Amino acid sequence: MVTFNPFVPSFRRNPYIQYSRLRAEEPVHRSGALQAWVLTGYADCLAVLRDPTTYSSDTRQAGGQVGELVREQRSRSPLGEARTLLTIDPPAHTRMRAIVTRAFTPRRVAELGPRIEGIACELLASAPERGEFDLMATLARPLPVIVIAELLGVPPDDRDRFATWSRAIAATTDLRNSEAAIVEARETTLELMDYFRGFVDERRLSPRSDLISALVAAGQAEELTTDEILAFAILLLVAGQETTTNLIGNGALALLGRPDVVGRMRAEPSMAPAVVEEMLRFDSPVQGVVRVARADTRIGETAIERGALLLVMVGAANRDPAQFDRPDEFMPDRPANRHLSFGLGPHFCLGAPLARLEAELAFAALLARYSSIGAAAEAADHRGTLLLRGLARLPLAVA
């Protein structure tokens, strides 16, 4: 009988072994330990992500003990009932996303390119020209924190606090939260809300060119509440940092063990976008998202009851041989790389263009500074929860 155990050390190191077995034997798997259905096939994950009518993003709708736990935790959250893009469904989601999109525009992201490149180069300048350094501490963690802080208008002196806040909140994506983690996340969220509330109040009186000012302006006519602006700012901080940090770390581990691909990137910088897309597919920074069945339904031959919690494991879907040829190989030239790492449908990640841009420029800066780079794969220290995957440490040997 097939089982799914994401809490063993081997899963953190390599979840794809368990994913492959589940997908082959029971692609819609009922996990008693998680009290959830675990989906590992591409077609099933795609269908659920595309259908917000049947599958809700609001986990408060979950039934049974899981639903009670989620509602209890949400009731203790300082954000309370504030709507976020991750936890509401259309039509409310459609309206709110439209408001936020007016502030978080592709043009605003594109304009960040030169500054992101400069930040990456500044961070790498602190690393030795020859020897060894930790990519995560030097580049992967600080880069997105600085970028998001500048985007929101946060002073440089507060960046370290931002990183600490983000990690504390992101840790609660684990389905086995300890009471201590919940309390820490609550205290952290309160600190963040107080911090950002001052920003919002100030920007209402004296707008600047930052994203908080744009959100305030976009929301005034649409009655976007202060708590909703705060919720989006916190979401951007946590999701933006975690996704991009994990993408750079996971991507470096995949890339630097393949000198042929590194050589091609040096010779053909234009292939960077394709390499980043394959990084996203091969070892996704987001491994899964949560949905709740709004009504009794079926996925394939499996009956799903109303209120059931579903873990849509996009990391597993991205390795499905029914969708991707030789899925366990890293192939930047892969045609039609329709991975699900940024989701799909109405909840497609709003920050995807920013994460892609940061990763492309981070690797460009790394390859420009060093003619020789090696990753000590055996020393890579994986961290993460069931839904997120990344590295705590990745030593690089450079020259």
C-alpha cells in the first residue's frame, strides 16, 4: 500500500522519489496523517487550479478537524478577516486583483531591472574573489528582501528585520505548526502591521513613488481598506522573498552541477529566461498549494467530498512524464515548458515577472563575477515545509 510521508528527512532532501511512486500508484491519494487528498499528476493539478468554482482557495471552508484548526488559527491572526489574494475566490478575488494590478504593473517591475542588477553586483562584491562562500547568505536571501523593501519604500536600515519577519510567517505554511510557531507568527504579523500601518497613513497624506503609495491611490476609489493594503504588503514580502530565494538557491544547485549548461549561458546570455523556466520546473520553490472542495465532486475515478482539503503538489506535477519528456533531467531547451510553479488560472502568481527577473539578473551577475563556480551539493542544506522548498545553505567554490 502506497504511503505519503513528507515529514521524514529523506523527503526534505528529495521529495521527487515519493512523488513518483504516488503518481504511478495512486495519483489522487488520501493522506490520513494530513487529513487531505494529495494530487501528484499534472492533469489533475491543472484541472483543480483552473476551476475556482469547484475548488476554493479559502481554507476556512474545509470540513472536519482540519477546518476547525484552520478557522481557529485564522481567528487568532492579527489580519483577522482581511481579504488576501491567496485566500479569496472570484468574484471578490477578480476585483481585488484588478485593484492591485493597477499598482503592481509590468512596467513598474521592468523599471526595476537596472537596480536589481546593481544590487546583485553589490552583494557579490562582498564575497571573496577566490575561495568559498555561502550563496544563500550572500545573494539568494538578501536580494529579494532589498528589492521588495525598495519597492515598498522601506528604509535600508529595516531590511534585516524584514528578512526575520518573512521567515517567521512563512514557517507557518507547514501543516504541522507548533504552538510556538503560531505564537511567533502572530507576534511577527502584529509587528509588520504596525510598521506598515504607519507607511499607509503617511502615504495617504504625502504620496511618494513607491508601491505603498500606488496601492493607496488605486484603492481609494475602490474602497480598499487599510487592512487589505497591509495584507497585500505582507503577502508580497513573504511570498516574494520565499519564492525568489528558493528559486535562486534551487536553481544554482541544479545549474552549477551541469558545466555544459553554464558554458552555454556564458556564450549565449539570451538563453537565461529558458534556463530559469527549467529551474522553476525542475525543482520548484513552491511545491504545493491548498484548495478546498466546495461540493461533492470527482477527480478521475476518486470521489471527493464537500469540504475536503486538497494538496495540489505542483512540484510533483512538474515531474509528470505524461506531460514532460524525461522529466527528471534538467533540459533548458525543453519545448513548451508549461510548468505549474507559479500556479494557474485566477490565482496565477502576480509576482512571477519579478521573481523571474531577479533570478535572471542574479545568475548573470554570478557568472560575470566568476570564471569558475562549483556547488558543493553534498553540503547543501535543504529547508522548507510541505508547501515550500529551498536551501538554508549552499557553499560555492569560486575563482
